[in-house]
Amino acid sequence: MSKSRPKVLIIGPVHLPSFKIGISLPFRHLRRKGVLTFETKSEQDITKETIAAVDIVVFVRSYSPGVYRFLKLANQLNKKTVYCIDDHFLAIPKNTPLGKVYHQPENKRAYLHFIQRSSVVRAPSQYFANYIRKHYRKKNVVSFPGCVDFSLFDKLKKPASNKSAIVIGYAGGPKPDAFGKVVPAMRRILKEYPSKVRLEFFGYTPPALAGHKNVRSRKSITDYREFVKELYTSGWDIGLAPLQNTLLHNCKTNNKFREYAACSIAGVYSDSPAYAGSVTHQENGIIVQDTEEGWYRGIKLLIDNPQLRKGIQKNAYKTARSKFNIDVCAEKWRKMLLR
């Protein structure tokens, strides 16, 4: 390995937001600091020559036998190999389109080989890291989440806070199961506060809430940088973050907390391992049990207590700024790559 500036090859889905947040941002930062050089390639563009020319190979979300052969090659050439994963593929139900792909015997086998035969595995959460150590007997596992690019907000202004209604929002894809207990809780909230609360959804709107006079639906924003800027200027007071209690979701990262916290939004979060270690109840967020009453009481608490709500918004922002800025994330990558 080059002692001064190691050459890193990153292989993975460069179009995914998780790639841009968790990989591209910190690596660009490290390159600017003169720590390393790197290039990114999709799985289709790998050759033996590109593997041979670098010191470290980072595989992002890889699972196919065709890509695994390059992990074997990298190991044969004594390259350091990193397997970076942000979803537990084998926890995806087999009867779903994605599950059918990941559970194909050859893909499942390659996925397990990536975990077991890479030099180090980088997981997005402590829970997932511990699961890998226990169930796949992999000792060298490092866990840390993605980062926030605060420079996106430099020229933006948040709306004035003296508006007439409290805005509660959710941004994300369809999650009908996760919203199962949230919907009846929100119905109660809308009925109890008909002129004080407004709901806003980016992307998925639960059908049972669509059409309500105090519910606004907006199309999802596919460009992640534009989405984060839109979220920052949305004027949301409260953000919803329901998450199912399944192995798949327990292995998730704290993405919603990072987004809400960076935008000074007081989040209401499912009591999930995904948020353990990040969210402290009534300090930088609200943790609720996944019941109608749990969601109702958690949301109501923030509506009825403006000082608590503002304190959580302030503390959440401080948490994001201190723990999830690019410097912190890049340093974790540096230590993992160069140790």
C-alpha cells in the first residue's frame, strides 16, 4: 500500500442517495485533505487491471457472483478490501421482488462471502454490526452512519417560526405497514387540533389521510441534494419517523434522525435499534412505542409544549452538527482504511 496517499477503488451503485451521503462526501473530503486518491466505478466497469492498480478496494452493496470474483482477486493481490453495506439483504422477505433476487442461492452465497472474506465490513449501525459479528462470525466489523453536508444550507433561510399552524411532516417512500398505528393517531390529532395542525408529506401519503383539508401532499424529490434543501426550508416543526420492528428495519441506519436534526425538526421516532445511541427521549427527539396511543401521545406532547419542541429542535441540530458533519465521518473512514 502506498504510504503517503493510498489509491482507493470504490465499486457500487453511484446513483443511490446512500452512496452519495455515506461514500462520496467523506471520500471527496479526504481527497481534498491529501489523505488519499480515489475513483468510483459501477460493477459493470471493473477489470483486473483496475483492481491491480489500487491499494484498497471498497465494495458497496455488492452481492453478485460476478463482482465477488473481483473480491477474490483483490485478496489474492493482497489488497485491503472493505465491504460497505447499509441493508441486511437476507432479511428482506423472500416473497418480494428484491427478496427473490437476494435469496437466489448464488447471490446469497456471494453476499455471505463478501461479509466473511473482506478485510473489514462497514455497517451503518451498531445493531447491524453486532448481528454480523454474532451470526456470521466476522470479527472485523466497524459501524458508523453517513454524514450531513451542511454546506447545502449556507445560502438558505428557514421560514419564520411565528406561523399560525404547527406543521407535521414525513418524507419518504411507501410504508403502509409502518404507518399502521400512525394513521389513527394522526386522525385523532387532526380532529383535536383542526386549526392548529397541518400535515405535509413528501412522496408517500397514507391513503387514509389523503384528501383531508389539513393534509398536503407533494411529489418526492429524486435529487437528494435538492430534497435536503427543500426539507430545510419546509418549515416543518415536527417530523414523523415510523419504523417497523423487523430484523430488516432494526438493521437500518439513523437516516431520518440525521435529516430531521440537520434541519432543526423535532422528530418523533419509533422505539427502534436504528435510533438507539442517537436519539435521547425528550432531549433531541421523542421515542414512542409503536401503538396508536404511543404515537398520539408523542405527537401531542410536542404540540402542547412549545418550549420542549423548540429545545428538541435546538438539541437535535447540535447533535447532527457535532456527530454527523463531514469531518467526523471522513475521520472514521480514514481510521478504518489506514489502520
